[in-house]
Amino acid sequence: MTSPSTPNTISGRSAFIELLLSEGVTHLFGNPGTTELPIMHALADYPDMRYVLGLQEAIVVAMADGYARASGELVACNVHVAPGLGGLSPSTRPSQTTRSDPLACSWAATAGRRPCCDSA
């Protein structure tokens, strides 16, 4: 008989950052809003993840693309769900043609909850 498994107690925000780090991502580019605030708070616990602030989503993707091209590293950018994705989408074309491919992600608040960011 096997012992019951211990429930996972990691929060979504920590799991997100740990996943990025496990894939070699050291820079997260973003334009944080209210749904991204828990991720911003969690970054204090991960000194190996560097956050680079952009003031608009198109700029965020351009910075991530430029860093990926210059360093050859996988990078990530995190933006607002609706306006962020709208501003990010046209800016991804240059990275597609150069194959720098920054990882882009966005969070949506659902029914008053932020599932990826709930604390454990």
C-alpha cells in the first residue's frame, strides 16, 4: 500500500516563476497591471529572475526580442490579458522572422479570482 501523496502547496505565481527558471529564463519583461501584481510580489523571492519594466506592450515585446537576439537566451514577457495581448500581437512579427521567439504570457482574472496567482 502506498502512502497518500502530500498536496502541492506551491502557489501559481511561484510555479510560474520556477517554471521559467527551470527553462533557463533569467529575464521577464513586462508591463504589470492589477492581475500581474501577485507575480510582482513573488519576484522578491526569486533573485535569479530579473524583471524589466516596459511602459507599453509593444515596447515590452521589442525589448524581449532584442534581448533574445543579442543573448541567444530564451526570454519571457508578461502583459495584461485584453489590451496587453492586443498591443503585443503586432509586435511579435519581427521575432517570428528572426526566430528569437520570446515566450509571451498573459493572465486573466476569472470570477473575481486570479487562479494563477492564488496564494498557497
